[in-house]
Amino acid sequence: MSKKQLSVLNANLHQAEIIKTRLEQQMDNLDVTDIHYDKKISDLQRRLDTQYDKIDEVEEAIAVSRR
């Protein structure tokens, strides 16, 4: 794998981690008294799970490229 491809993977990993952090912050700041709290937390959790999947995929691609 070229240095450029590895650089792209690292950038993708960084972006996914930033998104994950923002989603976590949004979850922490939800108002539990909001009538739509359950729907909002469920949506944010789904999106957070997706970010963890993306992070795993990119980390695996980076590990494979270093072998």
C-alpha cells in the first residue's frame, strides 16, 4: 500500500473518531425530559454504532497495509 493510501486511511480514521466524539457529546447533552428522548437517543446510538463499525474497518485496513 502506498503512503498516499495510508494517509487517506488515517484521515478517514480521524474523521470517524471526530464524528464519534460529537455523537457522544450529543447523547450526553440530550434532555431526558424531552418527549422524544427515546427516539433521539435511539437514533444517536444507531449512528454511533455505525461510526464504531467504520473505525473498525479502517483500523483493520491500516493493520493489513502494515503487514
